[in-house]
Amino acid sequence: MKISFEVSRGKTVMINPRKGFAPEETPFEIRYDPLTGETGRVFDMPFQADKPDLDETIRRSQGIFCPFCPENIDKSTSLFPKELIPEGRVTVGESTLIPNLVPFDKYAGVSILSHRHYIPMEELTPQSMQDAFISSLRFIRSVVAYDEKVRCFTLNWNYLPPAGSSMIHPHLQPNCGEIPTNQLRLQIEGSRRYFGETGRNFWHDYIDAEKKLGIRYVGEIENTCWIMSFVPLGFLPDVCVLFPDHFSLARLDEPAIMPFLKGLAAVLEYFRHQNIFSFNVSIFSVREDDRFRMSGRICPRLFPRAIRNNDMAYPQALHKEPFTVRPPETVCEELKQFF
């Protein structure tokens, strides 16, 4: 058994009035994820994001009470039980990690990046992001020491409202629980299935296969490998990061997060040059399983256009079928210039 990048190609035909009612073909691909078997659709369309006007969004947010601003944290945010976090909150530099009022899992935190209410994307440097990621790692380690039943860990980020954030003030969301999310479950099951059939680690073979092909392989930064997703999950292709030496956020040394942050900063710089100013990040991890490896995705999100539509519709919401309008192979060549 080897890594397979399976594609079903198709096309639709229409009579185009803008071309004198001549027949016109639109090709597309249905791709199969080599780990999970999940499908997604890939188009190659002329798309360029419009540059959004962020000033009004930020101005409005400054007139709304923000519990994450430093003058409000102590009096307006909750505390963890002392047996879990003795100080009630986790503090690292300018980052404070507090309980999530809308907990996504058994142990759910909110790691505030900075004292600043708004950090423009160009100022999201490895140094400005480091404190929040370290506070999240410390929270996860505290959960591991406290609850032996917890098996699943994710570290997540919605940056600005198009990505689903209800707050402008930037913050991460580490989640720890016993039952994996659907995406993490598929990764766990796929890793175990591949190991059972081959006796090898899927993630190592996957990196080797993408390196050999070269068309989606972006590069390496120390302990991280950066690859464009073969089956993108977003309207625009998402970027994958793999940690070939690590399977758990709970066992990741704090300095080891810096290569990831350097790569993330490079991806965000590319996004800015593409007029993309919002994104989602998720890192997927388990507690103990050497057949598994940590991975992450950075998904670009678009600000609504004048009619207020967004970049998700019925295929993603109801069919769980992602589609992208740009091939990841094309984006790979562009992104490499920023690494």
C-alpha cells in the first residue's frame, strides 16, 4: 500500500451568451483525501479577493464592552477551579488564559493574545503570538496532569468575524476532551488503519510522497513541514502544517512552537498580499499514539461582499463537501515565495 492521490475529473458544458452563445466547458476535479477518503471539489476559476475596509469594523468594536481588554479581565472573566489551575488563570507575558464561557469540550480555554484590543495581521509576528500559544500549551499540560481520561487536544483560532470570531480582541481556543471531533477522529482512524495495513507511519510516508511530487510541498521550518492540502476545506485552499516528530500538544516543548509560528507568520504575509485578512487555524493532537502525528490547517476566510454573502454555502454546511475555486498547486507556487 502506498499513498494515493486519487482524482476523478469531470466537466460541465454551457452555452455562454458572453461568448456569442458558443459552447463552453468548465472542468472540475473530485479529490479523495489520502488519509480519510473524504472528498472535496477543486475548480480553477479567476478569483481575486477584494480588499476589505477594516476601519469601520474595528471602530464599531471599540464602542462595545470587551472583557479581554486588560482593565476588564480581573472583574469580568471567570476562573478555573484551583485544583486544575491554582492561580485561576494562566498568565504568560501579555497573554492571559481564562475559561471559555461557551465550552466546546470538557476543558475549554480562551487564550488572549495581548493587551491590545486589535492586532493587524501584519503585526502578527512569531513574537507577538508566542505568549498565547505557550499559555495554551501550559493549560493543556495542566489538564493532562489533572485528568487521565482526556485523550484529545486541539488548539484553535478564529481571527476576525469572517472566521467566526465574536470578538475583535485576538484569542486562541484550546480544547481538551475524551471524544475527538469528526476531523480528529478521521485522522486517528486513518492513521491506525494505515499502520495496521503497512506497519508504517502514514504521516512520514505522506511527507515523503509530497516531497517527491513537489507540486504541493511548500517547505520545512525546523520541526515542521508545510504542504498545501490535496483536498482543501475552504473556498480558497488551506495550508497544512505537519509535525513529523510529535503526536501530542501535551508533550510539545514550549520552544518547539516557534518554528510553527514562523511558518504561520509567513502564511499570513501571503494572505495579506492576496487581500485576505481573516483566517481559521486548528492544530490536531492526541495524548498517546505513536501511529499519529500532529497536524494543523490554516484556512483563509473572506470578508462579505456588498450583498453580505459569505464564503460558505450548502455544500459545506449541509453536504459536508468542501470546494475551492483555486487549485492548491497554483497557490503553492505563490506561497513558496514567502518561505
